[in-house]
Amino acid sequence: MIAQLPNAITLTRLLLVVPIGYCMLQEYWYTVLILLVLAGLTDLFDGLLARKFGWETRFGQIVDPIADKLTFGTVVVLLTLHGSIPLWLTVVVFAREFVILLGAVLYRLLFKTLEVQPLFVSKLNTVLQVVLLALIVLSLANESADQALQSIVDPIGFWVVAVSAFVSGAAYVFVWSKKASEHGNSSPYSSNTDGIP
């Protein structure tokens, strides 16, 4: 039963999407900041527990990235509607996610296997996106720090995230293209390994 603890933590993060969205709509920015920190901690601990004690499950492999992307997507969309994130950046961010997902699906359909580890540039892009969102929410919560934070966020933060999103998306296209080329002479019905970066 204790082995299901990482999955329970992941589900908690998934359930946090609703109060995060509600508080953003009501502009309870300090509460949003607290909930986002809590979501980040659950993301950290469920992964650490799963790896350290070997509690990794198929359920966790599927639900964990869904919880991450749903939380992140909700925050990005609502901040865009609020006017705190420019529409062009939101398009770039979601285009990257679409390219990665489409590449994963096509690769899986063609070769019946998917074995791509998250790239460093992808991890860096995720960190930069999280930092940008945290700075934006903090500037909304703390009016006295708003001007200083906005000078960092716009345009520096926006462009750094946009460039890293483009580079990481292009990196996955390159990696999958290379793997597809190497896979060309092998059987399309090789052993099945799942994983979505």
C-alpha cells in the first residue's frame, strides 16, 4: 500500500488544478502562489519516492506528465487571458508541446516503440517556464515588487522562454528523425518501451 504513495501525491497535484484555476479567476494571487509551490513540491517528491524506492508504476508514468501539463497549461492560458502573458508566447509554448506529442505518437505508430529520454534542453525549458510563471504571479501578488519583476519578465523572460521552447522542440525533432533513420532497417515490431518526454 505504501508503494502507492507517489501515485497519491500525483493525484493530489492533479486535483490542485481546480483550486488553482478558481483562485486565478478570482485574482487571489498569493493563494495561487502558495498552490503553485505546493504543486511543485508534489511533483518533486512523487518522482523522488518512485525512483528511490522503486515504486514506479504504469499509472504514475501516464498520470504524472498529464498532471504537469494540465497544471502548467491552466496557468498559462489563464495568465494569457488576464493579459500577463502575450498571446504569441502562449502559441510558441503550446506549439512545442504539440510538436513533441505529435512526434511521440507518430514514432510509436511507425516503430511500435518509444524510448526517448528527456533532453537537457527540455528540462531547462521547463525550469525557465516555471520561473517565468512564478515571477508573473509574484508580481501580481506583490504590487510593490511589480515594476521590478515586470522589467525582468518583459521582454527578457518572454524571449528566453520562447527561444528555449523553440530549441527544445527542434531538438526532439532532430533526435526522433535520427532514431527513425537508425530504426529503418530494424523490425517495426521490436520490444515495447513506453515513455513520453
